[in-house]
Amino acid sequence: MNLYALRVNMSVAIVCMTRSETSKTCNFTGGNVSRSNTTVECDLPEVSNQDDRFDLDKKTQGLILGSFFLGYALTQLPGGWLAGRYGGKKLCGWSMFACAVATLLTPLAARTSAGVLICIRVVTGLCQCLSGLVRHT
């Protein structure tokens, strides 16, 4: 469960990290929504200070979210070899530790640059794959 939480945390957090359009809570009044006399009252919830958010376009957001799976895919074969050579217990422990450290460094990486954040997400993917392979061996 911890591995899956670390896997999806960026998918949830990137919504609040960016200055892009956020979801609105809307109350529709006037009956049928398709009628022209329908009014929409929307309240934009204050999630965080707008100055704390990042200017990330959709392409950069996609690279950040996809970089995890790049790291995950790159470790499939080397991870199996490492598990056979060093044993599952050590590999699982060290990879979970490295994944947790990389996740803790994510806010610092995000404030540094998008490139550093992408590298941290690749490292997280590498570590997740290693600990996931151990469960199956």
C-alpha cells in the first residue's frame, strides 16, 4: 500500500502545484442546465497561495508524471538480476529506503527546477520497480 501511495502522490499533488485552471465547486440554479437562463455560481476553493504555485505547462506536467514510469520500465531486467545476486530482503529494504528519500526530496526538487523534479521521479520509479520485483521473486 505504501508503494502505491508513493506512486500516485505526484498525480494528486500536481493539481495543486500548478497555476493552471483548478476545479471549481459549482451550484447550478434555474433548472435544466441546457437552458439559456441557467446561472452558474462557482466558488473557487483556496487550496494554497497562488504565489507558491509553479508555471508548468501541460507538456512539462506530462513529463513529470511520465518520468516515474520511465524509471520503472528501465529497472525491470537489472532488478531481477540484482534480486538474484543480493537477495530479496536487502534489495527490498534498500530500494524502499531510497524511494522514501527520493519522495522526501521531491518538494526541494520542484523548487529547484522541472528537470531536477523529473530526475527525482525517475529515481523513485527505479526504486519502486526494485522493491516490486522482490515481492514477486
